[in-house]
Amino acid sequence: MVDLTPFLPGLSPVQGKAVVARFDGGRLSSEGGLLGLREIERRLGLADRLANCLVDPRVPERVVHRLAEIIRFRMLMIAAGYEDGNDADALRRDPMFKLALDRLPAGEELCSQSTISRLENLPDRRALLRLGRALVEQYCGSFRAVPQRIVLDIDDTFDRVHGGQQLRLFNAYYDDYGFQPIVVFDAEGRFVTALLRPGKRPSGVEIRGFVRRLVGALRSHWPKVEILLRADSHYASPEVFDWCRKNRVDWVFGLAPNAALCRHVAALEKSTAARFKAAPGRGKVRRFGQFHDAAQSWSRVERIIARVEAGLDGTDTRFIVTSLEGGRAKHLYQRLYCARGQAENHIKAWKNHLAADRTSCHAAEDNQFRLFLHAGAYWLLWSMRRVMPKHSVWRVMQFDTLRLRLVKLAARVVELKTQVKIHLPTSAPDQAIFAMLLDRLPRLVT
């Protein structure tokens, strides 16, 4: 039989011998690391958890691909770097993806792109609320014991769009149309939830409603847990202050500087600048102060901490506002508030490395569901990183690097009568790490 697979053009010879390459390898895969992600997903049970929130309108007798299977396939695709649903039409025949979904390499193919699209169009608003609560359940289930206190980092990020999607809005700062979803992580990088919203700064009333639903979902699992919120200055609104104080929620928020605040630290700024001028060779001088004040819209005075820094470029002053009564000003600013900067890296991992900004559906409900699917993929890679040894580079490795090192492994799959053999590259540089990953998976909290 004549093989019609075309040769790859333009390959230079090696030591006088022609190099001939074709995509005719058969049951080969570039996703050998799905072995690890498969085991992680089985322990988390995330696909089943999300599928239980949806109502399948299909006739049961005619269902070929269950909802949990479609969700699992989609999350694994995203984790492996295939954020485009169109790739499913080729990956549905990939032997490693088949194994990850408990199908034999010679068995029937996985679902197609059109099936994934129908899944994305399935949830209504009530289903999305159930999915959001399911993610909170996943978060709470990732702890070995009920924590005494959790720290939640709330932030929003701009998501550019290139079509006529619902909820899109022009943002003057970014000079483009898009969404501005609110995303929540905890201090250790666990994904809590995400909310799709128009591309504008959220109001105090909107933030209060979001926090109320989030705290309610968390306290339905942990009624006595202490909660501390961290966020930047546009979350510092009187509506949030008053609600949090009435509901035992602490906060540390950034505070935009203004003339009234600067008057409180004028003397501190002057003395800090003088200290730097006296010994510029010692580097920048950083000092802290605190006072109580209130804007006209606030119901009471709040504790405000100022950080004043003097250097060659002049004096820079930043403010935070907090409900915490104890603690030194320096500790609260440098050790507690500044740690929220790590949330930017979590958003980067979710948005850039997992392409969570692929919100190209027309309906807002469909795009919200996509955010949840990408959150599921985040949980897979975060869990892979979490089981690595503490203080190792693998514990803090970026998702794209982790994927490159431990997921993108060539694999040759051979199906025998009593077993399935997977041949991985002998020259793979991270063989010991991959073996250690599989060995440490029982330590994963599920």
C-alpha cells in the first residue's frame, strides 16, 4: 500500500545522508506527562464535581461522552497547552489523552470540538452559581484540617476581547474593549473563584455583594474560620468596610493618597528625606507611621498605615487601611500587605500560561464557564507543583516551565492483551523528578 503522508520539506542532510520526516508514527504522543495529570485529577475528582452541577439534556441511552469526561478532556487540554477547543478534533485520537480518560488507545475516539462547544453553551445562571460553589468546595477540600485563619487576595485583571461579546465594555485606561473579571486566590496560591464582569472598575456595592457571597460559601463549610481580605486601593470602599466589620471579616487594603492623608505624614516625609540626604551612600531610607482618619463617606475612622521611602528619586509615600488593631505598622505593611503581590503571579499563571483570557464566546454565561474550566486546569498544575519537595525550584516553578519539563514528554504507546506499555524517552532529563512526582501523589490532599 502506498503511504500518502507527505514528507516534511526543507530538511538539510546530515553527513551526506538525506533527512526524511513524516507524521506517520502511529500511536505516538507528545503528552507523556498526562500520566501524572491523570492521577492528580482522579484524586481531586474535580471533573465529576463540576459535572454534578450541570443538567444533561441529552437522552441517556444515546450519550457517548459523559459530561464529566468532556470536562476532564477540556481541563487536560488546557493544562497541556491546548486552550483552543478546535484542537480537540486532532487530540481526540491521541493515545495519551485516551488513557487519561480511561479509554484504550485502540478504543473509540474522544469527543470533538463541537461537543465541547455544546458543553460550554450548556450552563445557565443557576448552574454557574452551583459551579462557583463547587470550586469553593474544591478549595475547602484541599486542606488537611480546618484552618484557623485564611488570607484571600482579591484582584481584577483586564481581558481584551475582539468581538461583540456580552458584558464587553470600553476601558479608557487600557484603550480597548474587554472584560475585567475579579479573581480570588489564597495566600498559598490556591484558586478560590473568578467572576466575569464588564471591563470597568468595580463599585463598592458590587464588591460588597461579591464578598458577601464568597464569605457565605466559605463559612457554609467553615463557620468559625477567620478571614482576612487583601486587595488594592479600589476595594477600599465604605460599603466593604461596614459589611466586613459586621461579619467578622478583617481586611488590609491599599489606600490611594490624597492631600488629607499626606498632611498626616508631612513631618515624617521631611525627616526621612533628611536622613537619606545625610547618608545617601547607605541606600534608600524607609520609615513607617500610623494614624486614624476617615473620609467623608466612611462611617467611622479607620487605622491607616503610611510607608515613606526616600531615595535619589525623591520621596515616595504609600498608604494602607486595615481593620487589624494589633501588629506593628512595619510588619503589617511589609510582611502582610506586600505579600499580596504574589497574587499577580497567580493571575499570570492562570491568564497567560493557561490562557484564561480566551473568552471568545458571545454569551456571558459561556465565557464565565470557560473561566471555571481554566480554573480547573489551574488546580491540576498547582497540585502537581504542590506535591514537590519544599524549598525546591519545582515548588515555585512557573506553570509554562512545569508543563515543558513534566508534561511535554514524547511517548510511544503499545497496547497488548493484558497491559498497555508506554515508552518514554531514555534521554528525558527529568526522569527522576517525574518518578518522584508519581511517588508523592498519595500526599496530595483531596
